[in-house]
Amino acid sequence: MVRRHPGSKWVDDALMLIGQSYFYLGNYAGAAQKFREVIALSREKELEARFWLARSLVAARSFDDAQTVLQETLAREELSSDWRSRFLLLQADLYVQQERWEEARQALEAGLQRVPDRSLGAKGYFLLGQVCETLQDYACAYTAFDRVRRYRPDYELAYAAEWQAVRIQGLHLDPEAALERLRRMERDDKHFARRAELTYLRARIYQAMGAVEEARTLYHQLLYESDADINRVRGRIHYALGELYRDIFQDYLAAAAHFDTAATALGGNRRAPARTESASAPPTPLALSDVQEQARVFGQFARVRQEIHRLDSLLYLGSLDNEAFAAFVLELRRRRAREL
């Protein structure tokens, strides 16, 4: 259409759709070029094209160019509150990509004052919760996650935000209040398919409170007795058990086994922050970024421990006289016969 009817009033719309198609195909350079063409062609669609241009540059990790577009646009006095909010939230997304956490929080707080729609508001507060947690401002994180539900998002985001709010409250603020809120979630039928995640969260709160036996019992029930789907939390359960056996029970062989299973289940996976607009991001504190290292260290410890045990056994046998050694061999044969 652009080639055949270059003078049509629909040219800017066509270029905008081509640019958006390139964006979703991952061709960010092509998308940016089309949005620049729209900016040069149409005053009516200039702001929308600037917004998508900045999104494309952030996704392409052209951070300096994206910052230039955002700053130029935000400096306009005639910019409406709706568009200002969108550009501020996109700027926060840029800061998250660069791990400029305090600036990201400031941009999010400014952009969320007059957020233009429910979906963007819910995602913005979820991202603010993750940023505040990264800054170890747990009261801010809890408040942000809790505010997501005000925007009545879809079930997945609403559940994730409430789960995160309970986690922050239970691990850092008020565990008793968190457990009560968690009980209400567990009784809610719409969370039936997520009951394994809720039980895991209860165990994590118990673990943080020092109720380690209760925590271990819940982890074992999930792994070996529950009929719930634990695939989403299997690796995290093993990691938590590894922590318990390492730090509390000082059973390093058991810790090694659980860390190794956790590393296999998680595959080095990192959970990224919720996005307001663009692509990949650094991990949040919730990510188990050290699971591979824990598995390596404790796996090496377990191998050394087993070798020491083997050498100790050989030294013990070498210290026996002939009669005692013969009695040991006889008892060993009897034990193997019973096993067979």
C-alpha cells in the first residue's frame, strides 16, 4: 500500500503497523527505522511512534539512543499526563535493564501517579515491587505488590503479585500476618492448582521463622507424599532442603544431594523481573543464581568425604590382627548373604 499509494492518508498507519510487526518479530533495527519514518511524516502519530521507537531501542539494548528519545519527549511541556506516564514507565524499564535501581524506582513512582490503564498500572506496580526488593526496601516492595490487585489484572498476574506480597511479608516483615493471609489463599478454590506453591511458601516462612522441623516436614510431604503438581517448585524445594541440611542440621552429604538435584531441576534458570514494556532483564533477589555453585562445592565436598571414609575404613582394617580381621570378613559375608 505504501508503494502503490504514497500520498494516501493511511501511509502513517501502514508504516506504524509494519514497525510494530518488525518489533514483535525481533527485528528492532527495522522497527526503529519505520517509527522514525512515521515521526518524520505525521504529527498526529508522532508521540505513539516515539514511544515505539524508544521501546525498540531498549529492546535492542541501544540504551544511549533510547535515553535520548525519552529525555527529549519528557522535556516537552505540552506532553499529556497519559503519555508522560507511559514514557516514565518505559524509562524505568530502561533503568532496570541498566541495573540503575534507585533511578528505576523514582521513574516508576512518578509514572504510576497517573497511570493511563489498568494493565499498565498492574505491571508497573509489580515491577516496582521487584525493584524495591532489590534495594532491600521490603516495606516498599510489600506495598507495591499489594497494590497490583487494585487494578484487577488477569488471574496470573493477580496471583503472582499476592504470592510475592505474602513472601515479602513472611520473610521480612510480619510472618504471623503472612501465614494468616496464606491460609486464606489456601482456602480459595481458584488457587487449587497452585496448592504446591502455596505449601512451599508456607515452608519457606517457617524456615525463616526458625521452625526448621515444620519446614522440613512440609518439604518432604511435597516431594514424597503430595499428589499436587510440584514441577514449578521442585528445584526450589530441593534448594531449600539443601540450605537446611547445610546450615541447621550440618549434614553436608544430604545438602550436596539436594543442591545437585536443585541444579538439575532449575538448570541454572533465572527468574527475570516483570516487564512493563520490553525484553530481558537482570535477575531479582528471588532468583537462585548460586544454585550451580552450591551444587559444585557441596558435590566436591561429598566426594572428598566419601574418599576419607574409604581410607579410614582401610586404615581400620589394616590395624586388626588376623583373628579380628577374619571375624570381620565372616560378619561381612553373613550380612551380604542376608541382603541377597
